[in-house]
Amino acid sequence: MAAAEAVETMDGWYCLHDLRSIDWASWKMVPNDVRQAAIDELHALLAKWDAVEEAKQGSHVVYTVVGQKADIMMMILRPTMDELNEVETAFNKTKFADFLLPSYSYVSVVELSKYFPQKKDVDPETLPETQARLKPILPKWDYISFYPMNKRRAGEENWYALDFKNRAKLLYEHSKTGRKYAGRIKQIITGSFGFDDWEWGVTLFAHDAIELKRIVYEMRFDEVSAKYGEFGEFFVGNHLPNEKLAAFLQV
Ligand code: VOV
């Protein structure tokens, strides 16, 4: 069997999903002024991240996680892996981080593939609309769902042995399901080959939490997910804007 041809990808900002649990017992034990100083310092760091986003040099969102897998999820985008690491380290040096336990993290890069070239003779990567999708300002929608996934590589169901045309056809069907959710779901696909334990990260944003369930369920019936989709852990959360942070951390 001839080897199948890889699709070219366009890669944008680097992405860190950073999930932590709060050690509430320790957080409750420290004096009020220490807690307040930790919250102030956190606000100052978030203000720095906001300025980076204003300058379109990156983006971030913070969500509180529902369930026991974590308490907070930060999704951070930066132009380089180095900057991503710097953000992570600066966060780890804050007082607030002393009260956090690692829950999960995921390293990837915003990815678009070239399965569907829009215009002949134009490198899609040069198009402003592609650039905007590769370096997205993350939506501050009410709900998030994040999960890593693979494409199956087992027996007859081997995505990586399918030829380009077949994969493009299956992804076209997939995109038709996706487009039905326009305005209700915003998806960011990040690639993590060589970076993390799964092949892609899927981040979905919704105004109504039930839409997260609906799209994931409906897509299970698309051939690409039904036959080839393998999924990791799911994390679901509620948006935590800066102005709600102090109330969330109030004890
Ligand atoms: C809002 C919904 C939505 C829309 C419109 C959409 C469209 C598209 C298009 C047009 C393309 C192909 C070109 C590209 O841009 O790469 C993709 C690509 C991809 N998708 Fe998608 N997807 C959506 C949504 C969406 C969801 C919910 C999932 C999770 C699957 C599930 O079962 O839980 C997903 C996964 C992916 C993946 C892993 C890839 C990369 C596959 C690869 O082999 O490279 N995706 N997707």
C-alpha cells in the first residue's frame, strides 16, 4: 500500500491549557491581608495579559471548571513557545499559585489545514482572514468545553492510511455539521503532534452550555468521528471575567 500524503498545516499561536485545583483549606487559613495581596497581584498579572491581548500579541481566557477534575482553566495563546513558557512561569511565581495544585495541562498550536484551498494560486496563509483565525482573540463566551483527541490508527480504521481525497471528503462532511452551529459554537482546533499526549486539542465556546453537548453528540455520527475519533478527558467550565475573580476567591 502506498503511503498516504500528509496535508499541509498552517500553524498560528502556541497554546497552553492550564488547569489547576485550589487548595481551599490552605487558602482559608491565611490572614485576610495575605489573601487580598494575592488577589491584587493576580489582578495585576491579568491586566498585563489584557494589555498583550489589546496589542494583539496573544490572547487568554479564564474559566472555572465544573466537577472535580480541576477548579480553574486558563487557556493562553502566545506567538512563541518561549513566551508561552514565560507566562506560565510568571503565573507560577505569584502568591496565588502557592495555593494551587496541578490538575492537567495541554500544549498545542492553533492549526488550520489546507484540505480546502479557497483560491487557486493564492497561498491561503497570506489571507487576512486566515491570519485572524491562526492568531485568534479568544471569545469570552459563557461556557467552554476542552478535550484532547486522536484520529484512530487501528486495523481497517486507520486515518493515516486513508488517501488525501477521502480524508478531505470526510472533513468536508464534518464541516457541514459544524457550520450548522454558526453563531452558537466557536471552535478552536489546536494541533499537538510532538507537543503533547494526544494529536489535537478541541476547544469549544458556547453561549448556552447545552449546545456543547449537542454538537459533540451530533458529530459522533459523522463518519470522521464515528470511525476515526478517539477522545481524552473532557473539561467543562463557566467564564470567569476579571470582575468576578474576587467574589470567586472570597472565603
Ligand atoms: C463550529 C463547528 C466546527 C466547524 C465549522 C468545523 C470545521 C472544520 C473544518 C472546515 C476542518 C478542516 C480544515 C481545517 O480547518 O483544518 C476541520 C478540522 C478539524 N476539526 Fe472541525 N469543525 C467544527 C467543530 C469541531 C469539533 C466539535 C471537533 C471535535 C470532534 C468531535 O467529534 O468531537 C472538531 C475536530 C476537528 C479536527 C480534529 C480537525 C483537524 C482534522 C485533520 O485531520 O486535520 N471540529 N473542522
